[in-house]
Amino acid sequence: MRWRGGGPDRPLLLLVVLLSVFGVLVLYSAGQTDVPNFAATGAWRRQLVWLVAGTVTGYMVFRASPRFLEWGALPTYVVSMLLLVLTLFIGGGAGTASGTRSWLYLGGHAVGQPAEFAKLATVLILARHLSGRREAPENLSDLLPACGLAGLPALLVLAQPDLGSALVFVGILFAMLFWVGTSPTLLFMLASPVGSLLLAFNLYSWVGWMLLLGLLIALWRPFFWEGIAVALANSVMGFIALPVWRGLAPYQQNRLLTFLNPEVDPQRAGYHAIQSRVAIGSGGWFGNGFLNGPQKRLAFLPEQHTDFIFAVVGEELGFLGVLAALVLFLSLFMVLVRIARRATDPFSGLAVFGFLGLLFTHVYENVGMTVNVTPITGIPLPFFSYGGSFLLASAAGLGIAFRVARDARSGGYADI
């Protein structure tokens, strides 16, 4: 069958190239230090290899018909869940996740993080499930299957434990539910137990939250059992908050405490947040110059080639460099929204928007932790952080987006 859609989507291709080049340059700078940093030195060369592998992966996915991807969503999801279960038994840590069971090893070498591929598999299975609905979800019971599909991998990843990646599944779920037209009221009620858990550490704030929730339920008038279920879930979260806190390991408690006030433990739990803020703050408007970040060069900045690479951008390129990176990400998100809106079928549009939700959650979590507005979760920044698993998964997602964009221009797709 002959293609009628022309070349790849030019705005998407341009943004992907710009972000990739920007990321490799910052990754190269992250390895230029005045003290030995073997993990960061040469990471940019390895990243180039992964970029080549990602290009091949993205092209292979681009060649696959959306109907083939829809058919393969279930087996892909099942395999990814089995790998997550396997990881809990034989997995190990690596790099910044040395204390977790996040990686699978082959012959003593880390071969990948199943959680990264499970994220894309969850996008596909949710797209298949939600695209089969004739109407938008109208009550909480309509949301239960989707919550189960996203909740299973989230719980398996949380058991590793990897809070950052677990939150990505939540971001994917809410993005895709929003795209199919779920009302903000339903989304709020679905998310409300999390607010209750966070506010329950102060009696007055929790009581105020419950009163507000009760008022909203009275105004919105959901089904009787839905109102009861939401109130019960919030009450349970309030009562278990303290036991959950006491059940956390000391280092986990310190991470949460230092998120609120890093100076509580500046030499250990709060060290990452403090050094990141110092690095970004020292950049000012124009930065210290490419390759010349003092926190980076003296290796005070932790994990500067992975989790905290965005702090390198702020330190060396300043506010203008940070703004440029964020504008590129925002432009990418807008292009993906445009592609999702013009998709020729519901599955394709949902898959693209779910991938957008995946990327957005990664960017929000990573940038947020570098400026201490979100807890430190150790999650990569797309196109910038060194790492093969997430880059390959992202390349596959981009391959889907390129294919959907091409099919929209051609008015259909070829069955490949």
C-alpha cells in the first residue's frame, strides 16, 4: 500500500531533535568535573548509543499499524506485569536505585527496568479499554476497571519500592480518564483519599478537609453509594495515616521531613535538595557558563547526570536556559495534544494522550524535586537524564505519535 501522508510530522520531529541535542550537550557538561566522577564521565557517549537504539525502536513501532498495537496491548500488558512480579523476586538495584529491586540482571549485568516498559504497556491497555466505551464514565463504578489496570502495575512498582514510577501510573490514568471526557467531579472524588492521607497528620486540617468534602458531595449529589464510598475511603485514609507513618523506615521518614524542611538533616537526607537549590540559585539569569557550573565541577551536586541533571541546566545556563528547556517541553506537549485531537480513531488518540501524560508526570516530578516543590523520587527527566530503559520506552511512544500523525494526514492507515 502506498503512503499518502508524506514525511514525519515536522514540528514533532524538530522538537524531538532539539530536546535530544540539548540533552546530550547538558549530559556532556555533567561529566566535566574537577574531581573523579566515573559514572558521569562518558555518559554522553553511552547516551548516543541509546539514542541510536531508540531511533531504531521508534521506527519499528512507527511501522506497526495502530490496529496491530491495539491487538497487542493485552499480551504486552500481561508480559510487563509478569516481568514486574519477577523483578520483586530476582531483581536488584543499580545506580541511584541501589536500594530497590527495580532492575533485571543477565550474567551479572543490568539489562533494564521493567517498570519503564510497563508504563507504555499500561498506556496501550488503557487506550484499548477506554476506546471501547461508547460513552464517557458517568460514575465511580465505571472507573473501576481502568483503576485496576493502572493500579496493578503501580502497586507492583511501589513494592520494589519505587514511589516515583508508581506515581507515573497515576498520572497516566488521570490523563486518559480526562481525555475520554470524565467529569472533573468524578476525578476529584477519585483522587480525594490521597488528599485525606496527606492532610491527616494535622487534626484540624483533616477535619477541615472532611467538612469541605462533605459540602462538595452535598452540592454535587452523586449516587448515594458513591458518596458513602468516597466518605468511607477518606475516613479510612485519615485513620491509617499515623500507622502508615510509623511503619515507614527511618530513611523514608527523613525523606518526607526533609522535603518540608531540608535543613532538618542537611548532611544526609536533605543534602540532595539543598545542593540542587544552591546550584540552580547560583545560575541567576544567565548562568555560570556552559561547562563552568561550580557545584557540578566539584561534584557537590548529587547524581548530576541522572536525577538532578536539570540542576546542571539551571546552574550553567541560568533562568534563560531553564526557560528554554521548559518551553521546548511545553511545545512538545502541545504538539502531542494536536496529534491526539486529529487521530483517526479513539484508540490512537488515547494512546498519544496517555504517552503525553507519561512524559508530563516525569517532567513535573523531576523538575519539581530539583527545586524542592515535590519529594525526591529519583525519576529521570525525558531527553536529558542518562538511561537506556526509559529512553527506549520513550522512543517507542514517540513512534506511536509519529504513526498517528501520519495516519491523520493520509486519512487512514496501512495494515502492517
